[in-house]
Amino acid sequence: MMNPRNLVGRNGLRMCAAAALFTVSSILAVVAAAEDARTRRLTLWEAVDALAAQVPFSQRNIEATLSLPLRERDVPGNPLSNFFEGAGLRLRDSQLVLNVDLRVRKDDPRFAVLVLDIAGGCVRIADVRARYGTLEITGSPRGHSLEESTWFSSAQRWGELSFGFKERNPDCLAQIVLKATKPA
């Protein structure tokens, strides 16, 4: 025969477990929302647009835009540019920026190149064209490696925006390059 105290104890335990689970999931949701707000997680296209608005590029403005620290990298024998790199940025649309490579000319910092290595969901050339319109093919693989890319570029008021699709996976975006070639 069932003791009513045991029944209350079990139900009470279940209710406590349910309340604890609800509390933990609520805390996790608040933490995730706070992280999104703190890091201002962007979609891929928002990130590209926000970065383009930062021309002329600098370590500080790229770090602020992406909420990602960049460290200076020493490149022996290269007196022309300062090199900065960062890695591991998760975007809001499930895209990942695996690596960020910023190269700023020492003699004129208005000229710089910013390279983003992309992974995550497949972004197709049709998606890029829908966003940026007509694109010109500016580079193509030479047949030496599956790491070579077909490059599609768009002239911008600040320089050139390019999208690379590697031979290894030619249907999906692999790199984005923002090349600041015009003084702001």
C-alpha cells in the first residue's frame, strides 16, 4: 500500500526538479541573449556591410566591429605592411569566420586588405549576387590545387569586394576579401 507521505515526497521531488530545470533553462536563455547583445552578433551580410563602413581599416575598428581581438603578427622581411589576425567568430546566421587576416600598409594606412575565411552553411554565388548584384570574375583556378578559388568581385566606392569559391567545394563561399584601394 502506498504511503501518502511518499507520494507527496515524490511529487515534491518532481516539482523541485522541474523548477530547477526551468530555472537553469531561463538562466541559459538570459546568458545567450546577453552574449548576443555584448558581442553584437551579426549575420554574414551585416558583418560585411559593417566592415566596409570601417574603411580605412585599422586593428581597433575591425576589433570593435567584430567584437574579436586581433593580434599583431610579425612577418619577417616584410617592411611594407602591418599584419593582424584573429580567429573563431560565430555569426548569428550560423556562419563561422574561421580566420580574420588584416594587412595595413605602413606608409599609408588608408590602403589595406581584410580577408575572412568562411565556414558554416553553404552560401552560394546566387546568394552573393542577390545581395551585391552583378559580379565580375576576377580570378580562376589554374588546376594546381583544390584550394585554388574562382573569385567574383564588385567595385565599391572604397575599393573592391571579392568572394572566393574554392575548387574543393565550388558551390559554397569560402572567403571574402575587402580591399581598400581608394582613399576615404
